[in-house]
Amino acid sequence: MDQITQIDGYEPDYLGRCENCDAAPVVTAVKDGRTIYRSMRCGRCTWGEQRADDPTVWNEL
């Protein structure tokens, strides 16, 4: 069974473009100050909400 890693939060990666809609930034998951997962999707495509275009709300969703 795979171990589940807890994350500290989500941060924007402005170097990536969304694989679905080509928007930036893409969502990354961070733990202890390091990126542990890069989703390859923007906030809107990750959470399916228009307000997720703003990275400042990612940790509220």
C-alpha cells in the first residue's frame, strides 16, 4: 500500500502552463518548503472553480 503524504499547502508555479487550457500558473503541492507534486493544471482546472484563477485562494479551497 502506498504511503499518503500530507502537504503544507499549494503554491503557484509561474513557469508551467496548464495542460488543459494553457493558463498559468500551475498548482504545486508543498511540504517543508519543497515542491513534492506539480499538477500540470492551473487552479481553475484543478478545482473547477473560477475563483481558483487567483493563487491566493488555493489553500482555502
